[in-house]
Amino acid sequence: MPIDRFVFKLPYFVSLILCALLMGCTTSYSNKNPVGETFPSVKGENLEKRYINLPADLANEPSVLLLGFVQNAQFDIDRWLIGLDMTKTKVDVYEVPTMQGMFPKFFKTQINEGMRKGIPKSLWKGVITVYDDGEMLQKFTGNINPNNARVILLDDSGTVNYFYDDGFSVDALNKLKQNLQSLKDD
């Protein structure tokens, strides 16, 4: 092989090796239903650049967390947001992009800037990205089928009251609303 062809292909080869190494930095966890468990204490940063401690900073109110582990989970998250809005569900909802591994930490500034470009500024306070504790959250719910959002209803003490990870459905939305209403009735 002539040296000029080798040099031309070398960057691609190095890129492939680097991608393989970075992909190997993530761990798969079996899905589980954490209903009844206390949501782990994690630190994230919202798109307004404020640090948020979950669940401590949620004002002791029932809250819905929509965890997304990969970019493609945004489609499912958007369906949940539309469903909650269309049914006029009165609850604080937080999108929580949750990433594990070294790769996202290195590029978190670029990732957050990309999200700021695609999300209206009025919603930035409700988008809390978790990097350092991302693996803890993925282990808490499992991360198999990562395109599905992890929908979590927390009660006012930070305990998981409702959990769903099978992709948006009207039935699941109605069950979430029933659980929320029972929390408000107590």
C-alpha cells in the first residue's frame, strides 16, 4: 500500500478506534420499575446554567421527570409533553437528559448549546441535564430501549409514585394522571 493512501486512511482508522473506545464507556443496565423507591439525589444543570439538585430542589411538590438517555428519546419526550399539555395536566414537568460516560462530559458545553438553540428560552429552566450522575440514574431505571423516555412521577417527598418506560401511550398518560390526582387528594 503506498504511503499516501495509508496517511489518507489513518484519520478514519483513528476515528473508528476512538468511537469504539468511547462507545465502550457506557454500561447497559436491565430495566426495572422503581415505584416506591426514593429518587436518588443527583446534580444537574438547567439550560439557564443553574445547578439543580434533584429531587431536593423541586419545591416539595409532585413533579414529573422525563428522563432521556439518547437524543432519539426526544421524540417520546415530546409526545409526553404534548399529551400533558393537551389534557391540561397541572404538574411541574422537567426534561432530564441523562448521559453517562466520558464522551458527553467532554462535550457538555456543545451539547447544552445545541439544546439551547432548539428549545425556546421560556422552557430552559425545566430542562436539567445530568452528566456526572447520569450513570446512577440509568442504573436506577435501567437503560435498555433507550429511545423510550423514562416517565417518573415523584411525590412531594421524592419517592417514585409512577413509572413508565414503554413509549408514549394514552393509557399510560391516563394512569399517570390518576396517580397524580391521588397524590393531590391526599
